[in-house]
Amino acid sequence: MNVKNPRTGEFDYEIFPLSNEELKNIIIDLREAQGEWKNQTLQFRIDTLKAWQKALEEQKESLIEALTIDTGRKLETLIEVDFLLNSVDEWCDLAKVFFENPVKEVSTIPSLNKEIQFVPYQVIGMVTPSTFPLFYAILDAIPALLSGCAVIVKPSELTPRFTEVLVNSFTELPQIGDIFSFINGGAETVLELTKLCDKICFTGANNSAKDILRVANESLNPVDLELGGKNIAIVSETAEIERATSAILWGSAFNAGQSCNSIESVYVHRNIYHQFLSRLVGKANLLEFTFPNIENGQIGPVISEKQVEKINELLADAINKGAVIKAGNRECEALGGGYYCRPTVLINVTPSMKLLKEEHLAPLLPVITFFNVDEIAQINEINFEGSVAIFAGGEQEALQIAEKINVQRVSINDVAISALLPEINIERFNKFLKKKTLLINNQLEKSNWWY
Amino acid sequence: MNVKNPRTGEFDYEIFPLSNEELKNIIIDLREAQGEWKNQTLQFRIDTLKAWQKALEEQKESLIEALTIDTGRKLETLIEVDFLLNSVDEWCDLAKVFFENPVKEVSTIPSLNKEIQFVPYQVIGMVTPSTFPLFYAILDAIPALLSGCAVIVKPSELTPRFTEVLVNSFTELPQIGDIFSFINGGAETVLELTKLCDKICFTGANNSAKDILRVANESLNPVDLELGGKNIAIVSETAEIERATSAILWGSAFNAGQSCNSIESVYVHRNIYHQFLSRLVGKANLLEFTFPNIENGQIGPVISEKQVEKINELLADAINKGAVIKAGNRECEALGGGYYCRPTVLINVTPSMKLLKEEHLAPLLPVITFFNVDEIAQINEINFEGSVAIFAGGEQEALQIAEKINVQRVSINDVAISALLPEINIERFNKFLKKKTLLINNQLEKSNWWY
């Protein structure tokens, strides 16, 4: 498989998907190595991961270089690499808290004396997207390894270069190389991986998720999905316009909108609409492409060529149906072989436009007015998988609006929902462990049930 | 659909599966009523459920009668009805603990200020089996209702009679009748329900689960599965033989083996094999059918006619492959129109026999010897979804054996795994609630990220 460079448009890298036989053998080896790994102490696993962190620190420059070529952008790459290197310490601290505080469960049956143990899954397969390639490849892998699992990661075939550096970092550390593996491939490899692993963690688009579920259902193997949803912002009449426009524009345009948490539309109270729109357009027009110099500007290239087509199609559909562009262009711009999308503010937007229905992962910002917040609660664009950023003068008012909107994540006077991404959360360990319940020294024979 | 009486073999009851249109309308009504129900206080929901409990108490005799006809057995019916009536109070107490102690989550990002809220699913569909019809129809329904969901239950088409009494108990209590519904039907109704509800909770066989998953995948709606697994007993050289045989026989033959937690085979240390076998056979031969008098004996009829065929097939397969029956018969016995299966102890059992591979839900007890417990850890019959009862002289020895066996539930010197069934566990509330995270008054603008 040839891999395109998102800045030059050239196919300058090649990956070699594994045969099913090769994949099977890798997983057999991982499963065997996991037998020892899970029996090590937590401290041993922490020490191993910290040794790896050190090895990776030495290859930091190569990692930045590879990831920058993969994604065509620099600033976000630096954030990703720093996140990865710092996250190891944080995960190790959390692992101590998690594993050294045994879970207590009390039964309502007085004679039942329970003890809870956790058993790691043997081999966890992770299928990760191109939006933040390093971040997603690592977010689940580190807590899974600390939990005692072996891990095999298949990154997006659009952004595979960075994994070479990770694999190189294992060279002198067989204790981690034996239980942590990266493979390349496309949709077929994903399905084969789903068949062979004990659990699949998938981050990406709904359609690929359905293919994975179809395969996983045959084995009834568990699947963990982190899917996209539509994320919106709501700006009430009392909101601070400067604050709201700056935050929302960042939530829309950071990483050129290529984030499953990016803000995809804004609902603004009619009474402040004109002020809001003029400040938003003014700020959007100040943003610049990171072209020709990758170190300047804010908006990098669109990583996926399919995504370029999709953005152009959504814009054409909206314009045909009457939308008016107040900032940005009618389509992505071709520059030096790559494609770039301007922060694009649209008005006269109607629910029939695809832009409001499909996750667009681009810095497209349709602005829609409302008069009563109940109108918003009804709109189709909202479902529980999404998130909403609410801007209002007071916290109480914002919380009342939040009450009406049925979404998974809300942020108040901020776009922190977009920044929740790099969150290291102790609950994540539960994904990699099976709960084993032991019932010890019970007294059921006293119930006269036994024969 | 005509429904057979498991004691008489007569089709003496009829159910009328709903049309898709009717089902759709019921769910629309439930969804509307749920809007009010979820906004009530917890105390209101508790009071409503306790009023229902009282109404049901008055119809206890009718409930026992209907459930006894459904299942053909009396003792287990009394246990189920008492469980139901007592469970309401316990769930209400747990709900107070669960909902009045807000969940705290601390972020590793210092500026992220989090608040966690829980949002009930609107309409939960429950598909429940014939093994303990009342128990499974109610186990999830009560905590789901307390959580603020509306609930629609489709019981097994083999045992639908008892739901009539439940529906009657709503007559004077519209506040519960509006958000709690029972419907009849077969596999098609299950799939339609899966399409229409916001979450499906299924208890039953793996094959039906796969059909449900196939439909749920289209909508990506969540599914909660409680599936069967193979449950075994392990008896070490040091075990008390009297205790082990009494407990294991009960774990195998209670409810005529029709329980997803019933013990389906025993592994006994070679050095105590003969003593163990003779005590087990002796005790098994003392058990009697509840025929002709339902009040006498321990072993009721097999509820499902398909199950009778399955039992006969598994026994024939085992006998053909060399198994020897030491207690019980070569097939189910036809008595008065019903079918009954004797507690059946088999030896000379080999791994090729279907008996060891397929969940049999019958009082069939193959006895297999081992010398070293590591032999057992390798056998195919064990998978994590199952459970194991370990009998050993000392707790430490039993825990060491447990360490080696990869199953979800273990009981030590007891068959409490089989009795875990009626457990009322506070964690169950989590199944009916979606977690909503609010991020309040954060300070992301200070990170200089905003545009």
C-alpha cells in the first residue's frame, strides 16, 4: 500500500499489510509473552514502561519528524509527542492507585462473602485513526499494558510512519517489544484482527465500527467503540461574545477540524447574532494556512484525500441549498500538492443540508440562530454521543440549558470538551480487565437447600 | 401462538404476538410517559414501586398459580415469588444509596473541573428466559424503573402466563402501568423490540443473542447480554466428600438443572474418585420427580420440549461414545403428558462428547477424574463466561486452584455461584443510566490555545 504525503501529495512511503498467517503468528507470540507479563508485579510493569519512555525520549526528534510527515502539521505534533512522553508517568501513578486499592463489593445476601479480582484480557487489538495518530495509538495501550495485557495496534493506513520510531524504541527492550506490537494494513487487517484478539478497542467512524461489530458478533468477543458524534456550541443572549467566538473558533479549527471532538456548528441567540457573526468572521479571517512554511499559521493540510472530497461535497450541497459563505472558500485549496480548508463560516443554513447531518471533521462552522433554547433541544443534529459547549453570562443559566440537551459531554463557557481528548482517567483501566468474583466460606448448606 | 403446559402436555393457553404497528405505538406511549417519570423525585418512584408491591402482595396466590402452570414446579415458584416481593424493598434502599451519593471524578488535567450526572435511557427492552420466568422479568426491571427508565418486558413464549397477573396488578396504579409494559411474542418480536428500544437487556442463549446483536449493530444501540456458560465443580483430594456431593448435586439438579448457573460437570481427584462417586450416586438416587403430586419430590418437568430432545440427544451421543450411566436413565421419562429428567451421573466421559461442549441445562452430571489441577485449567469446557465451584480441605488450597482457572465466578466449598442468581447488586443501576460529564468554569483560555 502506497501512502501519500499530505503536504506534497506524493506517494513517498509504503506499508506492507501482513498476511493472515503472519498476523496469526504475531498474536500467538503475544499471547505466550502475556502469560509471563501478567504474572510480573505492577512495579515491574511500571519500570518497564518507564524504561521505554526513556528510550523514546532519546528518539523524540525522529518521532516528531515522522509524525509531522504523517499529518502535515507541526504544532499539533509537538503537543502529541509531549503528551505521550508525559502520559507514561501519569498512567503509572494512576495504576498504583487503581491496583493497590482492592474493590469491595457487599452482597445483599448476608451469607455471601465476596472477593473481587481482576484478570487482564490476553491480547487487546487497537484500531486507531489518523486525526491524532500518536495520541490514539497510545491512549489505550499504556493502561492496557500496565493492566497486564499484550497489545497490538493497527494505526490508520494514512498515517503509519510514526510507528516505525515506536518499534525502533523497543530494540533494546525485549520485555516491552514482546508484549507490544504495531502492524500495518487496511480494512481487511482490521477484520482479521477482530477475529483473533480477545477484545478490540476501536476509535473512528461509525461505518467501520459496524464492520467490526459484524465480525465480533460471531465470537461474542467484546468490542469497545469510541465513535464520533456531532458537537455543537450554544451561545445564549447573555454570553461574552469575545470569549465565545475565540473559544468556538479554536474548537472548530484546531488540527484543521480533524478531531472527533471538534465543534461542527453554532447556535446563537437571535438578539446577539450580528455582533457574534462579525467577531467570528473577523477572527476566522485572521487564521492562516501552515503553507508554505509549516512553522507559521494555524491551519494544516487535510490528511485524508477522501476527506477533501467530502468537504467539497458538503460545501457544494450547502451552497446549492442556499447557504451563504461569510468567511472561507467554496472548496478546499490545492497548495503545493496538499489540500487546505479555510475556517469557513456559513449562514442561511437549513436542516436539509448534509453539513448538519454528517460529521465533517473540518473547520466548517454553520451559524444558526435561535430564540428559545427549547428549539435547539429538538434538532436532529443532537444525539447522546455528541457534546455541546454552552456559553452564557452565568453558570446557573448555562446549567439550565445543559439540563435540556441530551448529550454525553457538556462544557460551560469553554470548549474543554474538545480538550477532554488528552484526559488520563483512572476508569480506563476497567476496559482491559475482566472481573472475577470469588465467594468464600459461605453457609448455603444452612439454608437446607442442598440435597 | 399456543402454549404447552409442561405437566400435562396440553396446549391450554394462547398468546397473541403484537403487530409491528402495535408494538411501535406501545413504545411511543412509554417514551412519552417516561418524560414525566424521569422528572419525578426518587422518593416518588420509590413510593410508586412500593404501592405496586402492595397490590401484587394481594394477588400473590394468583401469581403463584400462574407461574406454577408456566413452569410445572412449585417449590422454585414459591422462591421466585418471595424473591420478587422482598426485592422491591431492597432495591429501593439501594437506590437511595446509589442516587444520593453523587459520583466524583477527578481529572488529571488540573484546570478541568468536572461534574458527573446520570441520564436514564428512555425505553429499555428486556427479553427474558423460561428458566426462572418471574425472577428474570423483574431483576432488571425494578432498578431500571427506579433509575427513571420506562421498561417493556418480553418473557419467554414458553412461560407467559404469570405476566397476566403482573399486568392486572397495574389496574389501579396507572403511574406504574404507564411506564412498565409486558408483551408477548417470539423471535420476530424480539428483533422488532431491539430496533425500537434505546437499550436491550437480554438473558438467554448465545444464538438468540447473535440475532439481537445483528439488529442492534445497525442502530449502534447498546445491548446488555447475560449469556450462559459452562459451570463446573472441582473436588480436590482433601475435600469433605459429604459436603461436596450434597452441594454439587443441588447445584446440578435444582430447578431440574434449568438454570444458567447450574453445575454441568464435576472434576474429581483420582484418589477420592470411588468414594465421591458412590456418595453422589447414592444421593442422586434418593431424589424424586414431583409427579404425580407437585408438592412432593424435587425434580420438576422439563419446561421446553426442545430441551427434552436436546437432553435425549446428548445422552445418546455420550452413550454411543462409551459413557456409562451410574444413576439416572438413558433418556427423559414421559409421565402424564410431561417429560422429566432424572439426576443422571455419567462416567467414562471423554472430551469428544457433546455433553461437555454444549450447555445442557439439565441434571446431567458427568464425573471426570484428574490427578493434577493443571490438567483442568487446560480443558475446553472452561471459558471466562462460566463459573467453577471448588471443594478442598482448606481455603488456601482452594484459592490456589481458583488462581489457575480462568472463569468469571468462583465459589469455595459451596455452590454459591448457583445462588448468586438472586443477587441484588447496586452496580446494576449503571446499566440503565448514561453518564453525562459537565466541565464547568475551566480556564482553557489561559493555555493560549484559543484563536
